[in-house]
Amino acid sequence: MLHRVLNDHAAVSADMDLRLSNALGTSPNYWLALQTQRDLWRARELAKDRPPTMRVVKRETAPA
């Protein structure tokens, strides 16, 4: 499984985070936090290529 993570074929799971933390002496959640940062970076990069989305604007109703 580590091979798949290192080659960008799989994401770090909670189980993998605990295993890496134990093996490398890092704190739990360290590897999941890195995975989350990478996922957000990738999402931002992909969003740059998407056309802007349309926002729905709600009209206020007149007071009764």
C-alpha cells in the first residue's frame, strides 16, 4: 500500500497515517494533514480550468 501512496495511486488513509506515525516517530494525523493539503492544492489547480459557476440569488420578499 505504501508503494501506491508514494506513486500517487492512493491517498493516505487513517490506518496508513497511524502506521507511518509509528514507524517514523511523527505525531498521529501528520500524514493525513499533508494528504488534505495536497488534495486541496490539487482541487484548486483543477478549479482554475473550470468555467465560473453561476450563483443563485434569492430575491427578498416585500414586507407584508
